Amino acid sequence: AAEIQNELTEVLVTEEQILAKLDEVAAQVALDYAGKNLLLVGVLKGAIMVMADFSRALPTVVPMDWMAVSSYGAGTKSSGVVQIRKDLDEDLHDRDVLIIEDIIDSGLTLSWLLENFESRGAKSVEVFALLRKPDAAKVQVDCKYVGFDIPNEFVVGYGLDYAERYRNLRDVAILAPHVYS
Ligand code: PRP
Ligand code: MN
Ligand code: MG
């Protein structure tokens, strides 16, 4: 929408680039998980768009579950405190879990989730993150599938928000600092 153009400084990843990448990762995941007990777990709310497009890029039907956690609230910095807002419905015992995330920023959310899921008896737990900020890492997260490494800027769109805004933008863009400073 034209009225939000001055709230964004630069488009970092276009919808077209995202969808091409999702096809690529889906083909790899289909090979890697052939014969396995795959369960996709989307991390609400940021992962809604990735989950919707990635799951439909897979060649077979696949079960999905959702976990809602939040560490950012309305700010641009992770609080480091991960809160469960909605727990899983599925039992993870003997499942090959693939966590679907929009972004790894500090890594705090995912490192907490990985530990949490492993403690529930999952057979395996891996991660697909569409975006990753290598320069923002506070903890290392073992991420099997990564879409794009991006610079350490606050980005929005394609599921990513600032104070619940911008999630429905089709591209991933850098938020102009005047919006949050
Ligand atoms: C964002 C994003 C990731 C997490 C990454 O979620 O969607 O889940 O932060 O940051 P980290 O690597 O520093 O932990 P947020 O907590 O904003 O909740 P949301 O998905 O509902 O927007
Ligand atoms: Mn999130
Ligand atoms: Mg958020």
C-alpha cells in the first residue's frame, strides 16, 4: 500500500524470492523426511505466512501444529523471557518435528523451543527459519534449513510485525527507524 512506503526504507526480500526459496527448501525437506513421521510446528504468530506457503510447496500432505510464544511484546528488542501463549495440541513422542520460524534474531526463542520440544520425547527436532540475522545472535541455534541471511536491521512483512503491524505485507522490508524511535 502506498501510504506505508515512508515507513519502510528498503525491500530486503521480495515475495517472488521467498516463494522460489520455499520451493527449494520444500524439495529438500521432502527428500530428507521420506519415510519419517514429520510434524510441522509453526511458531505463532510470525510464522503464519511461511507455514502457509511452505506447507503447500511440499508434495505430500503433512500434519501441522502451532505453538504461540512471544518474547518481543511491542518493542524491537527481545526481552529474553519466552512466554507460552498457546501450547501444542499434538503429542511429540516419536515425531520428527520440523519447527517453522519466520526469523532467528537473537536465537533466544528457538533455543528455548528446541530444548522444550526435545524434553517432550520427540524423535528429532530440526528448524527451518526463513530469515536469520547472523550479526544479532546471542545464542547459537542449530538450524538445518535457512532461507536468507540478512543484516542486523529491524525487518517487517511476510508475517513479521512491529507492534502487530505490517504482518500482511508481501515482501520483507526494513522498518524506517523513525517509526519506532
Ligand atoms: C519474533 C519472531 C521470532 C522471534 C525471533 O517473534 O517471529 O519468533 O521473535 O527473535 P529471537 O531470535 O531474538 O528470539 P515475537 O516474539 O515478536 O512474536 P510474534 O511471532 O508473535 O511476532
Ligand atoms: Mn515469532
Ligand atoms: Mg513479533
